[in-house]
Amino acid sequence: MHAKDILIEGYGRIQEEVHAAVEGLDPDALNARPADGANSVAWLVWHLARVQDDHVADAFGLDQVWLTGEWEKRFALGLPRHDTGYGHSPAQVAKVRVDSADLLTGYYDAVHEQTLGALRSLAAKDLERIVDENWDPPVTLGARLVSVLSDDLQHVGQAAYARGLVQRTAS
């Protein structure tokens, strides 16, 4: 199995878990924050999709799906165009509200498709290319892709946990 195939498999797992985390939730459950200062399922899924979109687009020289697919307009969050949620205050987290799980999965699926296209184009040597010199050591494409994969899996796990808390409170 080639490295790109392992990455494709890993990113596929994110997509499966995103769908599982939001499936069947109504807007109240999606937007509920299980505790003061906690993130909602909607914010967690939006954030992981935004980070993947931003980082993969940057690493491969692509446009962000958020902008080209007009997802920014569909979400209408009142946040800066390139906001990914990194460092959000509780007030900013509260701005990320959705009317349906379909909006979240639609955006994530579009990001996922762009990511798969980028991953399919990879040759092994591409993973060694430096994509960010702001770190010591500089970040390779391989390290960036694994970092996004790890971050997204953590956030989708948090979304699943938040889902459980919200559903438990509602019953």
C-alpha cells in the first residue's frame, strides 16, 4: 500500500465519522453547547472542515471550497471570510449555527472530494516538499497532511462526545 492510499483511507474515516456525528440531529441539538464555554457539534464539524479546507488548499495551491463553492454565503456566519475557528472566543463559537446537518455534511463532503483529488495526485517524493517554513523544523507536506488528519479525527471525536451529552440532556 502506498502512503497516499493510507492517507486516502484515513481521510475517508473522517468523512464517515462526520456523518455519524451529525446524522439525525435537529438544529437545536446541532447548535447546543453542552456546557458553558463548550463547543457545539455544529462548531466542531464546521471547524474541522474549515481547517482541512484551508490547509489542504494551501498545501496544494488550490482555492478553498469555502469560497469557490459559496459555502461562506450558505452558512452566513458573520465571520471573516478566511476564518477557520482557530482561537475562537465563546462569543465567536456562538456565531456558528446551522439549520441542518445537511449543510455541515454538504460542506464537509465538498472539502473531502477536493482533498481526495489532491491526495490521488501525490507521488511519494511530494510528501517531502516543504509547505510551511514558519516552524522549526519546516513542515513537509506529509507532516501537514498527517497533522490535519489527526486534528480532524480529534474534533470529530469531540463532536460525537458532544452529541452524546446533548442527547443525554434532552432525554
